[in-house]
Amino acid sequence: MLSLTFRLSPFCISSNFNLLRLICLIFCLRKSACVPDFFLKGMNCVSNNVSAGTVLLSKGMAISRQELFKFSFNLRPNLSSGLSFLNSLQNSCSKISVPIKIRAPPHNFCQHALTIRNEIPQNADFPRKYSRKEKKPFPTPIVELRRAARERLKKMKDEPKRRALPPPKNGLLVKSLIPTAYDVYNARITLINNLKKLLKVVNVHACGWCTDIHVGPVGHPFKSCKGSKANLRNSLHEWTDAFIEDILVPVEAYHLYDRLGKRIPHEERFSIPRIPAVVELCIQAGVEIPEYPTKRRRKPIIRMGRKEFIDADESELPDIVPEEPVKPLLTEIPDSDVVAPSSKEETVRLAEEALEAWEQMRKGAKRLMRMYPVRVCGYCPEIHVGPSGHKAQNCGAHKHQQRNGQHGWQAAVLDDLIPPRYVWHVPDVNGPPLKRELRDFYGQAPVVVEICIQAGAAIPEQYKPTMRLDVGIPSNVKEAEMVV
């Protein structure tokens, strides 16, 4: 088996050679490995190198003058007639330059593909529940954080050392986010007031031993209790009536008088008030609450070092005149003044308002978190609203003794600030209760969404994938066993 490589330079035409002779040349070489003398007229031998051949044709709609055609083919020489020719090749040229002119007709390739795009998948997996012994993942991988840090260092070399910081890093407020902070605060109050009224007509159950809750006429029969003495109850729940604190998880944080001040030491952990983390985020973003005063700067800070700064002189500025709030603040209804809705229409209206307030609170808080940093412990649910976490050594998560009770602070996500708390979705409130054997066919939804749906509100599109509305539920266990 012999392989020959011919390097042909196109677009250089000779008067005594054409494309037909090239085709006859290839045909003769494939058959007998012997080349007639008249085919070699006009060919210039340029080298004496023999190399293994490959087939390579230039692809494209047009061929440029710099491209080369490489024709290579395996030759099966005829021992009776071609040995003399093979011997002559060893002492002659094997790379032949053939001047030809080739016109390649354009090829139009049309590919038509029908693509259906849907941002919301049909079915989605339930949110993962992390173990107490497992650390939370970083929102941004460590590799990406290190790469971004290196890029910042490269940019800082070309920039002046004392460059002006944008708000809120310079101590001033982001004025465009002040109305958003008021909207988030009022949405939270509206959600709490409407949920208190809906609890009068919608059945919500809470386990007396663990944190599990269920929305429906009766509690679910699933053996998922992990509370105290769960093995004695065979992991079954003991259902009681739920309260508003069971639905909206109380996530608290320290209230900072100066968000750019020193970190809270361990000795002052009991002297500083703790308030809901969402409220603290709204206060730092511009909401004025008389019960929780905070320092408002009117001039940017002056940085003396990486972590050192001084406040600018504001003595020449006029005195602060108390201004009316951008939007009036709502107040929470006391439990004794809560009245159940009197009609079905009022119940549906309250459910739609609560669902709208839930979405507005989450979207607004996510927008505020992009500018005002929020930290969360990677081992426990502790939240801190501020540039850096506090120094209180009150972490009681797994192996906290090795960290001396200190928190492992990392960037928080929206679900850390406002936990959605998923519950089982009841397909038909008036139908049969959930069955233990059909657990794989049921969906889940946030508890606020499930309460509003059972009260008559429409199902939002973004929660349908986890609710599994298009999954058929078998009527009995035999049908469930037949499902592949």
C-alpha cells in the first residue's frame, strides 16, 4: 500500500493542461500506479519528498488564492507493470505542482429547524434541602470570585488610588431605590395583614414537634417528621393550628445605627436590638422609622485607607428639616382586631392582594440586595444586613466548636432573606385527602402561594413547574404500580 500526496496550486492555468487531463491522471494512478509520459508534460517537479497522504478539500462558498487542494489516495501498485515506476519515484519528485483553474459553484445550505422555547419548564424538581451538617454553596463559585478579584486588581493599577466611590459605598443613599424600599416595607405589612385574615377561612396545620406545615382540611400522612422522639411516633406528624410565624419564617438581624461603622463585637450582642431582616434592609435603603433611628450622611465619606475613613464636615450645611415620607407607612393589624372575610368575593380579593404583595416584596428585596449587601452564615440561618458580618459568636451549627462559635459569612440569596417554605400542593381541597403511597405524584408550592390558591387566587406561572399540575394522579395503588 502506497500513499502519495500531491500539492496543487489552483488558479494558475497552462495552455497544454486542463481539468480533463487531471482526472485521467488520477484514474491512471489508482489503477496501475503507472503514469503515461504525455501526462507529465508541463508538470514541474519541485521536491523529492514522499509523505503519507490524507484527503483534504477546502470547504466554503468560495476558494481563495491562498488555499491549496491536497489530493491523496492509496495506490495499489501492480507488481508486474508498476515496480519500475515505483523505483523511479524514489529518485524523482513525489510532490507535483499542477497549475489548474477550478471554478467551484456556490453551495447553499439551508437548514430549517423548529425550536420551541419556554422559559418556564413543564415540570421542575423540588428545591433541595441541605443537611445541618452540610455547608451552603456559594451563590457565585469560588473560581469566578477569584477571577473577578484578579480583574479588579488589574483595573485598579490604571486608576487613581483615591477614586470616588459610588453610593451606597460612600455613605449616601441610592435615591432611585428609596421608593422601592417603601414599596417592600408596605408589601410586607399588607401580606401579614391579609394572611391573618385568610387564616380564619383556610385551614393551615403545623407539626408540634418539627417545622413542617401543611395547607388543607387535614394534615398530610407522610412520615417525614424529624422532631424530638420521632422514632416513637414512626415519623408521623402531630398536627396543630398554625400561626402567622409558622408561615412567614421570622428571620431577624441586628439593627445598625451606622451601616459603615465598626462591626458588632461579641460583648455587645445583647445591647443591640434585633428586627426583621427585611425591615432592616428597607431602613438602610432609605425608609425612615422613628423607632429605629439610623445615621444619614449628606456628604460622601473621606477614605483614609482600605478600611479607614472619616466623615466629611457638614457644619456649613443647613439644618436638617424633617420631611414627609416618600410614601405613607402601613401598620400591622393586632391579632385581636383581625376579622374574617364575610364573603367569597372578599376572600378572593384578599388572596389576590396577598399574592401580589408576596411577589412585590420578593422582587423589590432582590433589587435592593444588588446595591445593599446582605450576608448569611454558611452553616446556620443567621442573617446580617451590612457590608460585613458581625462578630457575635452565637453560631450553633455543626462543628461550631472548631470555629469558636463564629459565623462563616458569605453573600446571601433571596431565599435566605425571605424563605419561601415549600409545602405539599393539594390538587382538590374538596376531594379525597393525600395518600401516602401516591407521594411521588404530588407537587409542592410556597406556603403563601398555596394559601392564596386555596382561597381562590389564580395560580402564578412561575410556580406551576413544581406543582406538577399536568401529572395525572392514579386513583389507587394498583394504578400507581403500573406507571413506568
